Amino acid sequence: MTPRTVGLWENGRTTRMHDASRRLLDRVLAEADAEALARFTQAIAEPEPKLESGLDKEVEDDVRRRELLTYAGIGIAGQAAALVAAEPERMLAALDAGSISERRLLVLEETATHLGTRAVQVPPRELLPGALEQFRAVRSCLAERQTTAAQARLVRTAGRLATVVGEILFNDGHFGQAKMWYTTAAHAAQDIGDRYTEDIALAGAGYLPTYSDRPRDVLSLLAPRLAQNPDRGPATAWLWSLAARAHAELGEANDFARCIDRAAAALAVAKPEEMPLGIFSFRPEKLAFYRAIGSARLGLVDQTEQAASEAIAAYHPSETMEPALVRFEHATALLAGGEVDEACAVATAAITGPNTYVGLTVAKRARRFDATLGTRRGAAVTEWRDRMTTATGDRRT
């Protein structure tokens, strides 16, 4: 366990622990005062019911360990630590019981929106503690029946926060838990008849079979909604784009073209304010990204390069994953055109970009590009493979 890792835990900046580090931390905590630790654990665990949405115990325990380590580092232990951790939230819940203020409601809504934006700008797991904290706060408010209007806004906020948690877990490879959170988000949206938020949650759930290489499962998941022929807005455009990508993976060029055109038509009638940065919308650069992916899968080299260039030019520089993914599509198109050195240079830039987060999606796409290189040799190939090994932790044999 490095000093940097300890520092991150002490400052609450990470909740992920590798097995060896977890065992070491457990041993350190076991040496603390047993009675104080027992009081802390009991006080924290008892008042809070288990998250109904199904976040696994491992993630929840990581959050608790981070809290305990943080308090231990500033000299607070036992019941005092429990009060520091839990009392502010309980007080707010008591004040909100049955009569949440407009100001408090706006703060909760704006926090969910902010987290949805930040989810594409920072390594996703950094947002997990804050997203869970806000979800618990909203759930506490919902436990006390509010006015009808306030209740609907709280349910919508809970659904959006559940989508954020689902996004975090998906990007960290926890597909089972991500599915439960996306399902929770969809159910919340259904409860208040919020079709848009439900479609966003459905699009998030569509990532799971997409990145498990199961395009037919993507189409099965989306079929009931697309059978209703939705034709307007960013969420609708996202669903049609996911279907287009799945058809391209299956080599179904006509269906790809049909679905990508439906996505473009749905996005064309959206207002600019309906397309903010983040996971709660779908923007023109994302449409170009899906067009590039589908064109690459279908072997359409010129269309791939054109769409990839359009997407790269439009993406916000702070985004952590999709600009890298679209660069891989550009690299693949260059490789198909025989430009090996240029393809490797673009791929290397994708994985080493200053804002690139090499999570599940980027690492998976990097490996796919590397497999496409096959047995090619050269300085550019060597450079690419060295950078890929460093970024992903893969070891070539």
C-alpha cells in the first residue's frame, strides 16, 4: 500500500481497494480500539436500511471504510465519529419530513444534474461516495410523504441519481450492480410518468449488452420502446443510435442506415437547452460517434473517417472517454486504408490523452484495435503497444 493510496483514502478521493490493500487496511483497522470500532459500525449500520436498489455489500463496505479512516485520521473515533457521519443527514431529513423546502429541493435537483455532467469529466468512481450520499438524502425525503409536486420532483431526482450510480458501476465493470441501478432509475421514472428519464435509463442499460458483445440482446432490450416509434429528442436519438450500432455489429447495413437516420431526425428537432453536456442527454458529437462506429464495423472507411473527424472536432475537451473511443474508430479506418503508422499514432494519442480515463470501455476498445493490428511490426506499432501496456496494465506474451 503506497503513501499516495493512503493519502487518497484519507482525503476521501477513492473508494476502490485492491485485494492486498484491503487486507492490509483491515489489519490496520483491527488494531484500533475494538469497542470504539464496534460502536462506530453499529451506529452507522443500524439506522440506515440496506439500499433497496441492490448495490453490493463490497461497495458499501468500501464507503464505510473510507469514512472510518478519514475520521481516524483527524482523531475522531467511536460514537463521535458516528455522529459526525450520520447526524447532518438525519437532521436534514427531519427538517424535510413532509414539507421539504423549495430551496432544498432545488439543491438536490441541481446536485443530480451536476453529477450527471461530472460523470463524463472525471474518473467515474470518484463520484460514487457523493452520488450515494445524495441518493440516501433523497430516499430519506421520500420516506416522508411530501406534497404531490415535491414528491414527483424527488422521485425524478432519485431516478437521475440512480442513473449516475449505474454509469459509475458500468464503467468500473460491475455490470450486475449497474443493471439493478439502471432498473431502479427506470422504475422511478415510470412511477411519475417521466418518459424522458426512463429512456435515458434504458439507454444506460443498453450499454451492458453493447459492451458484452451481445448486439441481439441490445435489439431485444430496445425493441418494445422503438416499436412505439419515438421520433423526438436526445433520449430518443440515443436509443435509435444504440440500435444502429447493434445492427452494424451484425452486418446489417440497411438497418444501420435506417436507425442512424431516425436518430439524426430525432436530434434535429431538439432545442439546444435539451442537449447539455453529460449523461442525461445526447449531443450531435455523440451521434457522429455512433455513425463512426457503425461505419467502421461495416467496413466503410471513408464514412468512418469523416464521422470520426466530425465527432473529435465537436467533443468537449474535458470529456474522459468518448473522444478516445472515437479516435480508435478513426485509427481503425486508417488501418483499413493501409496507413499503419498513422493509425498507431492516432490510437496512441487516444489512450494517452491528458483527460483520457482508461476504464472498461477505453481498455476494451484499445485491445480490439491491437488485435486488428495482428502481427504487423514497426516503430509505430512498438510505440503503440508500449503505451497500451502502460495504460491498461496488460502484459503481452
